[in-house]
Amino acid sequence: MAASQPPPVEIAPLRVLRADGTILDPEFIDSVPASDIARLYAAMVAQRVYDDRMIKMQRQGRLGFYLACTGEEACAYGPAYALRDDDWMFPAYREPGVALWRGFPLQTWVDNLVGNCDDPVKGRQMPVHWSARAQNVVSISSPVGTQIPQCAGTAYAMRQRGDDAVAICFFGEGTSSEGDFHVGLNFAGVAKAPAIFFCRNNGYAISTPYEKTTATPHIALRALGYGIRGQVVDGNDLFAVIKAVREAAAFARAGHGPTLIEAKTYRLAAHSTSDDPKAYRSREEEAEAAAQDPLPRLRRWLEAQGLWDEAREQQTQAEASEAILAALARAEAKPHPPLTTLFDDVFAARTPLLEAQALELAAHLSSGDSAYRASGGH
Amino acid sequence: MAFEFKLPDIGEGVVEGELTKWLVDEGAEVAEDTPLFEVLTDKVSAVIPSPRRGRVAKRHFGEGDVVPVGAVVLTIEESGAAPTAAASAPTAHAQAAPIASYVAAPAAPVAPVAPAAGATIAAPVTALTQANERVRAAPATRKLARSLGVDITRVAGTGDHGRVTQEDVTRAHAGASPAAAAPRASAPTAAVAPPRAPATPAAPVAPTALGADEVTKLLGLRRKISERMRHSRDTAAHFTYVDEVDFTAISALKDQLRDAGLRTTYLPFVMKAVAIVLQRPEFHSLNAHVDYQAGTLTKKAGVHLGIATATDAGLLVPVVQDVHGKSLRTLVGELSAVADAARANALPVASLSGSTFTITSLGKAGGMFATPIINQPEVAILGLHKIEKRPVVVGDAIVIRERMYMSCSFDHRIIDGHIGAAFVQAVRELLEAPALLLADLR
Ligand SMILES: Cc1ncc(C[n+]2csc(CCOP(=O)(O)OP(=O)(O)O)c2C)c(N)n1
Ligand SMILES: [Mg+2]
């Protein structure tokens, strides 16, 4: 059987907005309403305020853990904007923006971080492993790469059903060297599944630099090996990210199969609150990367269009700060999830063993000498 | 309302952190997010912002202390805030009776100790426990004390944190040291220890301009240096080999280069010579990392030289990478960049690791020779000393030559004596006849 023409792999990075805020591709800009761009920018500014607040919260002992997306905001808000609300999203831990942009309530996000009774996953997950079902965003898995085959399978199922929605998953470049990456992309290629594999190449997998995780100069090149479409994009350029995801979605909806997008960006912050990049990279490197920061770049363009100014910047930051502090105050005032729910949700009905354990706990709680409170509390 | 701020686990499963720096004084007013202190853990170093507003009532630890996660680091007297339900439980310091402060639940109706009896019984018990706990000594030391019939609680310890050492015990046994007879300072063992000698009413001492002794904590870098030096000494079997090198020829080259506009010290020449010799197969084991736990020696492909460098904060060893492949000119440039960065305290952390062999040089203050301590996991270190004109016998004449001693320490576990000696001789040969150096120069 003659092989059909393989889809293209483009390694020249797709770019719309230069670092100085000027435009390379005016045609594309016309396809995005200016008011949307200002809203996206405001959302990314707010995200940075949230991240900053959460890191402080962790240092104060009020959150067990946090992980910021500083410098990589465009890689969450761009795709969320480019896709339809019925497209499924499978984020890693670094893209709260995909859900927040779709209207995931800030309060619920914070309730999850704190792990209180209004946390949709009842305080059973590590902070940052939130779940936004109503937004068609699938829960975050801790083992990296889990979401890649999940996304491929979901996309395949949608195609089988005749839906014209697509599924997108997000992962880091380090994760792309995990076995799940191969499983997901190979399967999706064979099945021509309407999937988008969005790789945030931020240069590091915790402390491991890119060069120590793979010998390929571009993650996107791996698309060749799976016979799928590949595209490198400037991940610090919100417009380019939107454009790349739109094109990939159109390609998938037309039945041509998946795209592997590699967004080149940089993790400006630490990997997480458990990490300290001073131990493995230089201040010079960080300063160089900060010059490519997606936020100031977009702001320059917005200001040139008369869509933004310092007053709006201040106001956006103040509002975000107020909103997050209020949400945190509410979240901290709420009790923990009731202890008695501990036995639910793994099985549809409690197994006899779980039932016995639940009874034992209930007896202990009612005996009066328990250090725990049945109803939750602090 | 007193808020007790406990050290959070700021890095997934961290159990303790070193408090490296206080950023607020006792009595200071703090707002939410005011930076309180800096802490260094196994995973991160971080500034801890205040979760509350108020006045710093007490700092419970000092700089350099290792604070367990969960321990109260500071107490903040909150201002303005109405006591919350959770925070309104009576705190220990509100209790008047000293015994009661050890009883967790103040309102507990069935306190196991009757208050009246508690006051009289508890005291001696506490004193005894303290006496026992205060003695720090290794089991072998205790055994020695028992076998000699020495009451270890009466021996003044001279070790770390007042630890009683075997020497302390033997001295006490021999009654040799006056210190041994004195009670351990502050140990509540007055009943069994001989009374402290009364202060001698000595003749008034002439006042001098001396101030008080100055005690400083071993913090941050100093502590790291201490640990690493100790570890190297404890594990490597150091032997040091010294020989004298004639630098007259290099000195002439150096002058020629200077006249051509390249100002250099002797160090780049030595670096090149060392790199060339280390690349010879017979000396590969000197350009290596040893991992005794894993039982492995990793011979390194490239030569990356650590250059021991004095900085204001203490000794650092920035690394010049790939010395084997660099020109003299490049090395001159890199060394001066390293020196600048060291002076500005701006050595990038990444530049401080990865060396395969270290050179330590004190320049003009280099003295005659030394016994350098190996920069582990490396297995050898070269010390350079003062270059000066010395009379030397050449043929049957006494001539004046520029000479320097080189001291090279090796880890004898890995490097046999004749290999170490041959290495120093090979380096010496190249330095004394720079034509040979040129032959292999890259
Ligand atoms: C299967 C698995 N291995 C290891 C880890 C530990 N871990 C958590 S995040 C991470 C780094 C992932 O790096 P990358 O994929 O580049 O994503 P980034 O954090 O840079 O966004 C690692 C190794 C894990 N969570 N799961
Ligand atoms: Mg990464």
C-alpha cells in the first residue's frame, strides 16, 4: 500500500508578535477582536497576581504546596481562547488558566488549593490537582504524561461518535520523554484522532535542562515519527499560540488527525514551592529569558493600540489581588470535608471492607475521646 | 492575641531548615506579608512572609539554628484582630503555676497530678532527669567512665556542645585537670558535685583596652565549608607530596606576553600543564570523582579545574570548564572574570560545581608549602606557593633562578604514591621546559 503524503512538520517557530510589541502578521490580528485581546491580557496579569499570592501563602504555612505558571501564561490562556467550550482539555499542573478562562470559579479553585469542604475533590488531592468538570477540563494527574493517552483516547471516542469537538492535552518537554507520550501520539496518529498535543517547552523538567532529557533539537520533530502534523510556535507570543491551536483544531475537525505543537517558552519561576532554581541555572540566563516574557510583549502592543495603560494595569492588579484575598479568606474560614466521606467515591457502592471501616470510624468519633471531629473543622 | 508562627514545610517533606537570617527585630511591627526571616532547607532557600499583622513579641531561634518543621519560630502579638474561635484557647503563658504549664489541657477535670503534691514531688524528678540528659557522651565514653569509676555527671565536657570525651574522662580519673573536678556548668547537680572553688579575691587587674570575646555562629557558607573540609579529612587518606619547580623559563614567557599586551599570572600556565598531564592515560585516575558508597571511581573525560578563591563570604571554588581545550588567552580572560565575580559576590551557582581537579594558590602569601585538603569528590589537589628568586646549583655553579614549591595532596585510597609523584614530576617537566608545553598546547 502506498503511503499517503505525510502531514507537514514546521520547525520555524510560528510568530505573530515580536518581542518589541510590533506585529509580523497583521492579517491574523484582524481575526481576533481587540476587546478579547485586552481581556486575555487582563486574565494573564491576574494569573500572575494569583501565583504570587499562592507562593506567599505556601511560605506562610497556609498551603501545602503550590506551582506557578509565571512566564507561561500564554500557553494556557491562548489555547483556551482558541478552542470551543465543548472541546475537552487535559491540562498538566501548570495551566490553571485553561479552566479559569472558561469560567471555572476562582473560589472553587482556591477551595481546592486549601482542601476545604467545598473542594470538588474533597481535600483528597495535593494542592494544584484541581478538577473542573463543568468546564470540560479533566482532573489533573500527578504522574506526568497520564493525560496524553487519555486525550488521545477521548479524541478517538469523539471521532467514533461523530462529534466535531477536539481534545487537547498539555504537558512539559520533560514529560515528552515519558512512555505515555509515545503511547498517546502513536495511537492518535493511527486513529487520526482529533487531538492536539500541546507541549510547553519551558527549558526545564524541575532541575533537568532540556538537553539532558532529549537529543532532538525540537520536540515537534517527533511528529515525523508518528506521521502526524508538527508545529513549533513561540510560546511567549499569545497571538502565535492562538493561531497555532486554531490551525491544529481546524486540521483535526477536518478529519486529518492530530497535531503536536511545541511552544517554546521559559519557566521564569521555580518549578514549584519545593524547588530553588538558584541551584541549577544562572541569573544571566533568567534575565535573558525575562526579556521574552509574554506579558510585557503583549502590553506593548496593547498600549500602541491605545487599548491599555498604566492605570488599567494597576487597576487589574488591584482587582485581582482583592479577588484572590477575598476568595482565600472565605476558603480558610470553611471547614474541612467531613471525615465520614473518607470512604466514598472510589467504588460506586462501599465494599463490605470499607463499610466495616466506616462503622469503626463512626464508633471512634462518637466515643468522645477522639481527636478528630466528624463534621470536619479546623 | 499571641499568634505562634510555626515553621511550615516549605518543600514537600522537608523536616528542618536553617534559619539563616532574621529580617525583623523583636518589638518590630509587621504587616501581612512583611518578610520575617530567611530559611535554608535541603530543597530551597526562601524568605518567609508574615501571615499576620502585629508586633514581634519573641524570636524563638537565633541565626544559624536548625529549626524543625512545626516548631514555633516567632510569636506575633496580633493587633486589632478580634480573637477567633480557634485562637481563643488559653495559652500556656497565661497560666500562673509553673507545673500547670506542662499540663496540656488547663480545664481538664481529672488532672493526674494533685496540684499540692505536684509542687514538691515534681521538682527533684525534673532535676534528676535534667542531670542525666545534660551529659552528652558517646556510649564508649560512658563505658570508660564506668570502668574507671568516674561519675560522668561530674566531668566537664570539652567536646562539641559540652560533650564529654574519652580524654575528659581519663583526665578526671587521673585528677590531672582542675576542670575535671569542677561541676559541669549549669548542671543542677550541686548536691553531688564538690562546690565550685570560690572566686579568688585577686589583686585588681589593670584595665586593658580589650573588649569582650566575640562569639559568632557558623552560618551558611562557613558551615558548608566546615562540613566539607571535615568530610574530606574524615574520608580521604591524604598524602601530600612537595617538590620545587623552576619557573625561570615561564617567567620569561610571561614577560614576552606582557610586552605583547597579554597580562597574565603564572596560574594559566600551570593550568595548561596540569590539563595536559591529566589527559595522559597514566594520570586519568587523578582527574576523577570517587564515590566510596557506590564503590566507584569515575575518570572524567574533560579537565575542569576548580580554582580555590577567597571571597568575603569565605572560600569558594569556581570552576573553569574544559581547560584541556582552551587557549592560554581564553584562560586569562576567564580567570579575570571569575575574580571579578568573586569580588562582587556574584559567582553564578552553576559555576561552582563540576570541577574534576582543584588548584589552590595563595599567590604572594603562598608561603613555602602546605598540605591542601582535597575538594571531594575529587582525588587530588595542587597547591601553588610563593615564586621567588633562590640560589640554585646548576652544574657546578650557583645561579639565581625563579623557584616555587608545589604541594600536591592525593587521596591515597585511590592514588598510589608513585603515581602521585610521577604526576607532580610530569607537571614540573612541562613548566621547566615550556617547549614541551607548547607541543601539546591546544
Ligand atoms: C511519572 C512521573 N515521574 C516523575 C514525576 C516527578 N515530576 C513532577 S513534575 C516533573 C518535571 C516535569 O517536567 P516537564 O514535563 O518539562 O514540565 P514542567 O514542570 O517543566 O512544566 C517531574 C519529574 C512525576 N510527577 N511523574
Ligand atoms: Mg519543562
